[in-house]
Amino acid sequence: MLLKTCLSSLLLITLLAIGCGDGGTDSDDTAAPTIQSFTVAAGAQYTTSASVTLAISATDDVGVTQMRFSENSSFTGASWVAYQSSYSYQFTGTDGQVTLYAQVRDAAGNTSTTSQATIMLAVNSTVIYCDPKPLALAAGSSGSITVSVANALALASGRFVLTFSPSLLEVTDLDVNLSNHILKPAGALLLISDQDFDNTTGTITIGALTQLDGFTGVTGDGPFATIEFKAKTTITTATPITFTSVEVYNYPVANPPVPTSNVYAINGSVQ
């Protein structure tokens, strides 16, 4: 009886040893996952909603199990959630350019390096931006960007100054009098105050306002001007199209006019 009991115990120990041997426990996994890609709002330049969709892709030799996101690089207060390729995130910060940080980890607790993505948060602000960004141009070729307004809040007029590298680019056409101009609602008269460019200094100035009885400002999104560039030479790295002055006037316009402060500009680029 004693021999039978000992043999049974030995068999049980052997089976446990086989099940818990070098067959892949979490403690044997020391390789951290890798984040392959991470985007906010599908890589958009801006968002007018505090709620955005994040897209993340990560790999691991065993498997990615969790992820976390934060608006600070130390991840203070950020909670780990189950790993998924698409995730709804709610921004908690104020308007302006926001950097969102991401990490993933596996079942063994190995944590990836931090990835980050930036976006302009404009829930209660107006955004002035260039589209497309970047504008791809080969040497000697031409292409256009549109200076656009997003999330206009009773917009009455605007004036913008942009600069570019005159050694790399030249402006071949500038048009503020657009048929679908944001300041040209039905029945309105678009008054162009500025439509100038200087290829020597690399400066562009655009400005417009609306004339319409009972006008109380424009809300929403729309184009403001189109600019056609020609590449003088091969552009090896992205060269910026920079907003050096941004003046947005909302209804009712004070006398003398005072530009609104809740406006953000996103510089364009050509490459």
C-alpha cells in the first residue's frame, strides 16, 4: 500500500514537472512589445471634438495584452486597458496642440517604448490650416494648397500673412475670390482686402470680409484662398509654409477691430 502511494505521488510530481517545465511561462518572456503605428483621428491635422478614435498596431513574440494612453509622458493617472486596434479616447486638456502618448505591454509585464502623436485640439477655437500637408512637388512642377478655416465661430473677416522659402519655391497664382469662400454665404458680397505675394521676400498676404444685410458671422468650415506654388529645384526635405500673422475677427466686430484670441494656425509644408 505504501509503495502504491509513493508511486502515485511520484507520478503526480512528474506530471506537474512536465506541465510547468520550460514550456513557455510568462516568467520566461523578457522581450517587450513594439508599437508599429499609432495615429489620432486617422492622422488628421486637427479635431473640433474632444472625443477621437485612436488606431494602434503592435507586435510581440508572445502577444500584446494591454495598452494605455496619456496626455503626459509620465502616464500619470493612465489606466491599462485590453489591447485593441481601435479605441475611443476623450481628451481632458484645453484647446491647442496636444501630444498623446501610447504604450503597450504583454502578459509578462514587458512594456514597450513610448510612441506619440500630435493633433490640434480646437473644441472652442478656430483653426487656420493649409491643405494638403505636405504638398508634394518635383523640381519644376506646380501644385496648389488651400488655406482653410475650420470651426469658424461667427467669423466676420480674416487676414493672414504666410512666408515661404523663395530660394526653393515661387508663387505662380493667388486667388482669394473663391466661389465657395467661407465668407461668401448665399447673397453675400465678398470684399477682398489683401491678395498679394512677393517672390523676392517669400511673403503672401490674404484678407477678406463679408458685406451682407443682417450678417451675424459665419460658422463652420470652408476655404479662404488658394495658392499655387512652383518648385524651383529639388526639395530634399520638407520646407515650411509658415503663418507669421493670423487675424480672425468674429461678429460683432469692435471699433477699433480686435482679433479674437481663440484661434490656432497649423503651418503647411512642401516636399
